[in-house]
Amino acid sequence: MSRSTVLYIDDDPGIARLVQKTLETRGYDVVIAASGPEGLELMTSRLFDIVALDHHMPGHTGLEVLKDIRTLPGAPPVIYVTGSEDSHIAVTALKSGAVDYVWKDVQGHFRELLAKAIATALDQEKLRREKEAADQEVRLARDRAELLLKEVNHRVANSLAIVAGLVGLQRNSIKDASARDLLARVQGRIIAIASVHRRLYTSPDVRNVDVCDYLAGLVEDLKAAMVDEGRNHSIRLDCTKLLLPTDKAVSLGIITTELVTNAYKYAYPENRMGEIRVILTTEGGRGSLAVEDDGVGLNAQTPSGTGLGSKVIASMATNLGGELRFTAGTHGTSAALSFPL
């Protein structure tokens, strides 16, 4: 095991030699500097594990030298040695960056105290460096994990996009309107999930989804899909800034997909254009998602079918811990989901 090297800065050569002898018997290599400038010059040319610095020196006080030491890159810990009984000096030294101080008594007992203080300071410095190394390893591991997760999200998004495209091709090859509608809904659900993964691999935060950014892309995808079906209604998004964990964002996206698809298909009679509004707000620790239209009303627009869409919505609402309510008038329908944040 290598010996720790101590730099002892003191203008009194007799005391310096006594300190050197005491510390060398404790297993340390000791280098003596007779002044602050000499000590600083030594520290720029070689490495020291620790410095013991005297307070009273001609031309410079130890406090001035201490400030200069702390500006050095990778500065070693400093133990302040003072013969003054003024506690203010010791406090100032500690505030200036010294790790400990030792009172220099005339009997020389301070040398033993200095040896103990050096041992303690070196142990603390070793622990500090080990903690820094461990923290750095944790940061590197986290960065590697986040990079891997981004790559996974990228691959999943691409795979889901391919699946959605295949479903679209299959839908376009089928003449039965009911079957085409079912495949369109399946395609919309796949797009909703793929959109989350697509945004995760382009986001600096791989744990949460910017819901407004997500919904903006999602409603554009849904609008494009509906235009292909011959429905060209306008859609408007009004969104309050919100971050959600991935699983909750997926549930919210699928609910939005189902409700917007219903509004596109059933709110307005053929050849009548209209607006569909997607509104996300937050208040009092709860979020609210509403999909509104100005169409024919709930009773007139309620579709016939398997009821799978309603089951999907109910399942996703349960995942969010939320509750969905429909409000219908003679001119339009509003579906509002309230959920805890």
C-alpha cells in the first residue's frame, strides 16, 4: 500500500522538522515548504494527498494561502494549524475550505493531534472520492439505460407503424363497409400507441409524455385517416400543459382515438361539414379530457356495432382511475373524462 504524502507549510524550520518526524513515524511521506508561495509552487508541480498549513507566516497569513490553494484544480484537503487562541481564525479557516484545524500549543502536543486529524481527513477524502465515483457510475448507467430505452421506443414505434400500415392496406382491399370500419378502428388504436413511443424516443424524458404534443400529433393522424375515408371535418385541439407517465398517456390517447373517431363518423350527416373539439384541462389535482361536436346529438349519432369501442374506452378509463360522462343536446354531444393526476 502506497504511503500518503503530506505537504506541511510552516516558516519555523524547527517545528517543521519535528512535525515531519512525528508524521513519518505514522507512515506518511512529508514535504516541507517554508512559505505559502513555496507551498503553492510545489502543489503545481506534484500531487499531495493532504496539506497542513500554519497560520502565522511572514508576508502572507495562512488564510490568504488557503484561498489560493482552493483555486487549484483537484486541490487536496487542508488542515489549518494555528497558535492563536482566537476562535474566529479557526472558524474563518473552516468557512474558507479547511477540513479541520489544530491548535499549535507550545508543548508540542499538537503534533499528535495533527497526525490524528490527517488520518481522519484522509479517510473522509477517500469516502468522498468513492461516493463521487459511485455517483458517476450511477449517472453513466442511467444514461445507458435511457439510451437503450430510446432505442426500444424507436423500434417499437417503427414496428407499430408497419402494423398500422398493413392494417390500412387490408382495410382498403375490403369492400364490406362494416369490416372496413372495424379495421379503421384497429388502425387508429395502433396509431395511438405508436405515437406515444414515437414521442418518447425524441424526448429528453423517457418516463413521461408531453400530452399536448402527443395529442397534437394524434389528432392530425386521425384527421388524415378520416380524410382518406371521405370525411373532412375540422378538428381543434385546446390543451393545457401536462406530463403523464407512459401508460397513462397511452390510455388517454386510445380514449381520444375512440371518441374522435365516433365524432368523425356519426356526429354529422353525410355532406355536412362540422367541427370537432378536443379539450384537455387541469384543475385541483385532476385532469379533464373532453371531445365535443356540434352534430346531431347523442341519440341520433349513436352507432350500431359490437360495442367493442365502448368496452375499450371503459377499460382505458379504469386504467386512469377516471370517469367518463356523455352530455347530449339537440345540437351536439360532449364526452368528458375526469381523472386524477
